[in-house]
Amino acid sequence: MITAKDIHKSYGDLHVLKGINVQVEQGEIVSVVGASGAGKTTLLQILGTLDRADKGRLFIDNQAIHDMSASKLSAFRNKSIGFIFQFHHLLPEFTALENICIPAYIAGKGRKESEARAHMLLERLGIAARHGHKPAELSGGEQQRVAVARAIMNDPAVVFADEPSGNLDSANAAKLHELFFQLRAELKQTFVIVTHNEELASMADRMLTMVDGRFEDQAVGMAGKFSST
């Protein structure tokens, strides 16, 4: 699903990523851990096409991302990639249902089709009764579930999550972690998750540790096999 080769990224004189190589298989859940400043979020932004590498090649779902124009990349991102962030980034003036539908509307899908899928996802995530509520009327856990539904609205090939449970209490964090694995089992989603949550990281098929802009070692998760990049 993802192949990144010799990825480098600098900001001024700061060399953040120093030749990252990584491959993620379809349906795999990979966690990325490491100390603050190791380059985890920068890597996630590049793999998620929100930023471009200074050097290296990136392939997602057999598409050469590094060769795409800005317009083609934007269309690819909307169709094939979902994002979940620590802070939900829900639009406060819209209901849960409307927030979830936004990616479908951007993709040019009709209202009836979009709302039908959004209702299905709300039901699947256990918050169907909250479809008409605005973010301020939802709990933190409910807001994050709306964000998850929005991320998978267009049935993306891969979902990138940056500290997805970092703003949740332990009970809601545990529920969110379980949800990722349920979605993988049912919808075959691929997940790349940056996290400081040791429990979530250890549940992944593979746990990759970043140190100073590189993967220093790779630990075996519940269903993973050891490999090195």
C-alpha cells in the first residue's frame, strides 16, 4: 500500500528526515513511536501527501506520489487518504452528519448518497443518535468518532492518524484503539498511526521507532513479522 524510499526533509539548516525507507502492506496497522523531535509528524505529513520530501520516492496504492502535480495530488488525497488528528478539526457550525459528509461533497458526490453513507458510519461507530448535534454538543470521545467517520467517508486506501487518542481520557482512548482494529477487520483499511500511547503502539502489527530522523529499530507487534529498513 505504501512504499517510501530514501525520504529526506529539511527545514532550513535542520535536517529532520535522513533517508527513511518503509513499506506498509494493505490492511496493515503500523505504529510510529519515538521522542518528541524525532521526525514522526514530519514523516506522517509526507506519507500523507500534506508535505513533499526534498528527496526520495513515495508510492501509495501503486501511484507515484512524488511525480504528481499539485492538482492531481489534491484529487488523489481526497479519494485515497483519510486523516485523524489529535484535535478533531470539526467545523463548529455544522452537525456531526454534515462534518462527515464534507469529503464526499468535495469529491463531487450527491447529497443523498453522501448522507446515506454518513448515517451508516454513524451507526457503525455507535453515535447515530448524535447525527444532528454540533461539535460543542458532543463529548470528546464522540467528536473523535465523528472525525474517524469523516476520515473514512470516501473509503480511502489508507488512514493516517497523528496522536489520535492524545486528547482523550483512558476509557475513550481504549475504545478508539479497539475501533481501529474493528475497521481494519471489516473495511480492510490500512492505518499508519503516530502515537505516544504505548498500549496502542504495541497493539499494531508493527511498531517502528524513530530516532533522530531515522528508523533505528522495529519491534514486533501482535501479528507482525520482524523486518528492518
